[in-house]
Amino acid sequence: MYDLPSDLPRLRTLRTWHAMWVDRIDEAITTAEQQEREQQQGKERRPPPPDWTLELGIGVGAPPTEVHTGDCYATGPRRRPITREQALAALTEGIRACIHCRPDTALGML
């Protein structure tokens, strides 16, 4: 029928082996569920992106390089959030507007 061994010792060994794997699978499911819960909590607790960011130059005292909208995908790792007024001031001072998110257009400068 199932091609299982007919003797009791081998059947018990198979049962023990499969029970061990079911336990491992249950542990893996529990771990995966916990990770999903943690990821969801992280998404829910993450603060909203700033409205505007200023990309900073490399090195201490280097001038800023670009103004971005807060959700721009092209912002580099060296950035800081700024207010709308600071973004307008930076653009009027000649700091470049990102060509991807166009903060100058979003701020009504064009």
C-alpha cells in the first residue's frame, strides 16, 4: 500500500525521524511568523519621510550638493531633513535641484 517496512523497530524509527522533522518545520514556521510580525511593526512604527532633504558633500565642511524631495530614490546616504523654507533658500542660493524628483517644481519655483 505505502511501501513501508513491516517490522515494528523500523516503523518506530521512521515515526521518530518524521516527528523530528515536523518539529523542525514548526520551529521554522514560528520563526518566519515572528520575523513577519517584526517587519510589520517596523513599517508601522517607521517615521514618515521628511518633506525635503539636503544632500551633503563629502568631507567636513563640504557644501551641500543637492536638494531633494523627502521620498526621492536618488538621495545619497549623506543627507539631512530640511524645512520647505530651507529648501527654497538652498535652491535660490544655487544648490542644484535633483533631476529625478524635481524639488524646484514641487516648490513652485518653475
